[in-house]
Amino acid sequence: MLPHLPGVYRFLDGEGNIIYVGKAKDLKNRVSQYFRPVASLNRKTAVMVSKICDIRHTIVDSEADAFLLENNLIKQFQPRYNILLKDGKTYPWICVKNEPFPRVVLTRKFKKDGSRYFGPYSSVQHANGLLSLINSMFRLRTCRLPLSPSAIKAGKFKVCLNYHIDRCGGACAGKVSLEEYEGYIRQVIGILKGNTYSLIKEYERKMAEAAAELRYEQAQEYKEKMELLERHYAKSLVVNSRQLNVDVFAIIPEGDCAFGNFMRVCHGCIVQSVNMEIRPAIEEGPASVLSAFIAGIYARLGEAGETGTPDRIVVPFMPDMDDRRLTVPEKKGDLMSLLELSRKNAAAMKFEKLKQEEITSPQEHSARVMENLMRDLGMDVLPRHIECFDNSNIQGTNPVASCVVFRDAVPSKKDYRHFNIKTVVGANDFASMKEVVGRRYSRLLREGGDLPQLVVIDGGKGQVSSACEALEELGLSGRIKLIGIAKRMEELIIPGDPWPMFLDRNSTSLRLIMQLRDEAHRFGITHHRNRRSSSALHSELDGIPGVGAVSREKLLTRYRTVSKIRQAPYSEIVNVIGRRSANALFSYFGLPVS
């Protein structure tokens, strides 16, 4: 199952060869288009689809990143059906040349000649616009003249038209010193690295000044330059300006297994991404699991004949292995962004695996969820039977409570129960919770019903303490695990613990507890709404002399609300409840009888 996220997908044939690489703004929607009825596909596409034996994908942060990653993978694997991209075309770079008075040029060829390269850019219009902005700001040279200091001093060159139209500073004729020109280049490199915040603010100020002085054309020019810098400032994760050569590993534990992602970054470009499910033979810690994952990936790469030594190996924490290249990134920066992208791919694999397991093996999925919940809450028994309570009232009126029951991690709706609060007056959630929990389990004890292993309370410390008191009075505090879930940060409240417990928001345990809470709230609100409506209707109709219970029932069945009864014509009401009752009803409402 594919996610509704941007990314790149690969189709593999029966021998494991990549036959097609594609990009998508929405992976699930795009890939599903290939598996429509054959009649809707052209012949070439139908032949390709017939050879697909496996599908792999990599998630990225944006559609632009998908463009770049697709290009990198096509260059590396040369898939058979990516004919249009086999011509060697690649995305553009902005190059600061390694020469005296450096030029800043656009190129599609990456050469190791000492020059500095920035990009590549998914849009050549973006790169050209940025280059034009740089040239207009700093008046850099565009000629190919060999500007050595001796040649400039000897006066071998003359200024060209660009100097006369103020597009060049005239470095060839000594109009700009080497130190001044190098200062311009340092600013250019800062812009290309994304250090443009101060410049954006300066353009914003100039734009406001020009607009205030009614110089709208100049204000629009400043706005366009500011927007261009802002677009460039949003740096791509797929390609890094520092030309990183790193391997990135991320794992997400899930019960007795883990899901991992490996990404290889060469010269700043992501060239490989592999997802893997890891099932340790024995119970191991996260460090051991990560070590096994790293060793397994490098073993697979070696079998495939792939060599290459990264400068660094980026990991979320230190594994049980010694390697000076292992790096745990700081809280911010490029390495942390790459690690987060790898973690996102591992999380997507976990989500797909669990969703597929929920459909194909529901019993195995339920067992996994209950085992995770038992482990996360420190329980001694498997929580096969869970109950959740919630209170509902509006300013103390019609107070009710609900109890929903889950068996084997799925709702058991035949066991749901409603409670009308009997002993509590007004809006007192604590006392109401104690009453409901006491009534529920005193009856189960009296009737010999099976008790739950886990009770969840929708509320904070006050509600949980009240429920705990009810269980203690019944002698059940040691037999039933009790927790509460607060809505603000989805924290879990444990009786006797002054600090709340926080579970991973993506964990199956928290998702199950939240599902219990939401179901209890829905069930309770529905009952409260029905009681409220019934109470409002009956209280007004019950006070009408001459309108009996049968007539009231007929009116409510036909019109549902008092306002609709008021609007109904006299002749119609007579047909429903008879003339005598209709006269009494209209007399009570002060309506004319006609």
C-alpha cells in the first residue's frame, strides 16, 4: 500500500532489475493509474505493466525533490522504459568558476576542476532568474578573458558594452580591485547557500518605500527579487550545496520487530533508498537492532557489487559497533534533515505494513497491538478486554455517561452501555465518574460477568482519582489496570504517579487508546443529545391539558419538533390527533382555530 505523499517509485521485473523510475505528487494515485483496465493503457505501457513483479518507493518532501531524485535514479540505473531521459540531459547547476575574478555561470556539466557548484535546480527558469538577479546586484563579469593581475596591469584589455550599460564593473580594465571583487563573490556564495534573510528584509523595506512614494513599477521589481530569493531560501533536501557523501540509517521499533530505512547520498544527491523490516531472533535493544540493520545493508550492497566509502554514516543514536564515521547529528542542520527524511520513509513502511496486516491478518494485527499496549503500560496480562468511560452534560443538565467495550482490540458494540446519572446533582464530573464506575463493576461482580484487564477514563487526574476510589471500594484496584487520557497533549494519567506518561503519537498503543476515547465520546454525546431533545419536547407537550400521551406520541412521530407542530395547519393537526385535542393544543399555543 502506497501513501498519499510526494515521492519516486520504481518498477522491478522478475529478476529484480529496475525497469522504470517515475515521480509523483501523490504516490498512491499515480501508481494506481498503471493498473487500470488494459484497454485504457497504450501498448508500450501495457507491456511494461505486464513485466512488473515488485514496486518500491521513496518519500520526499516536495514535488521538486521528486524531480531531482527521479533524475538521479535514472542516471544510475538507466531503466529500460525511461527512454526519454537516457540522452544524458541533466538538471542545471550554478557554478562559481575557479579563476581570477571568478565568473558565475549556468552549467549542466559537473566537473572536478576546483570550481564551486550549487544546485542542481529542478527549474532552469529558477536558476536563470537567480543568476540574473546576482548579475544585476553585483555587476560580475561574463567574458572569458584570462584576467591575470599582470595582464590587467599591462592594460591588455578594454571594457566592453556591458560596462557601459552598467552590467559589469570593468574588472578587465582594473576598474574593480581583486579584493572588492572577491567580496562580491563571498556575498554571491552566501545567497547560493541560502543566507539571504537580511537581503530579503532589505528588499521588503525598499518595496514598502517605493509603494509609499507611488513608484509601483520599482516596488514590483523589488517584490519579484524578494520572492525569487525566498524560493531559493527554501533549500532542497535531495541535493545539498556542500556535496555530502554520507549513508543515512533510521529505524522505528514496533513490538518485537523494527522498520528501517537506508539512504545513500553521493555528491549531495540521494542515489539509493532501501526499506527493510528487521525481525531479531532474540529480544535485543535498539542499539543491537541498528547494528544488525547496518551490517545487513552493507552485506547486500557487497553482494550486489556496489562499493563506495561514505565520509560519514548518519544514525539516530550510536549502535553497538565501532566506526569513526558514525555520526549522530545535531538538532538542526542538513544531516538532521536527511535523518528526518529517512525516518519518514521508515515510518511510511511501518504504516503500510500495519495497514496491510490489519486487512490480511486481522488476528495477528490485534495480537501485535495488544502486546505493544501491554508492554507500554507495564501490564502483566494481555489487555484482551478494555473498557472506556466518558461523562456528558451541558451546565449540569441531563448528565449521562457512556461505557464502550473493546475485545481483542476491536469494538464490541453489543457490550456498550449508557448510564443516566442518578445520585449526583449538577455538573460534578468527579462524582459522576465515581458513580458510573461503581455501578458498572458492582453489577458485573454481582452477576459474575468477566472483568476487563484495562479501564480507560476520558479525563484528567480528578476523574481518574474518582474512578480509582470506586475500584478500591469494590476491592478491584489490584485486579484492573486503570489509566486516564487527557485531551490537551494526549498524555496518559496513571494513578499514584505525579507525572503523566507520553507515548509515541504514531504508536499503535496510543492510537488504540485514542480510538477508545473517541468512541466513548461519540457514544455518550449521541445518548446525551437524544435525552436532551426528548426532555425538551416532552416537557413542553406534557404540560398541555387535554393532550394525552397517545396524542403526544402521534405528534412527535409525525413532526419531531415543537416548532414544526406550531407551524402545522389546524386541519392537518385534526387529522392526526382529532378535533378535541387539536383545539386544546391550539388554545395552549394561542393560535387561531380555523
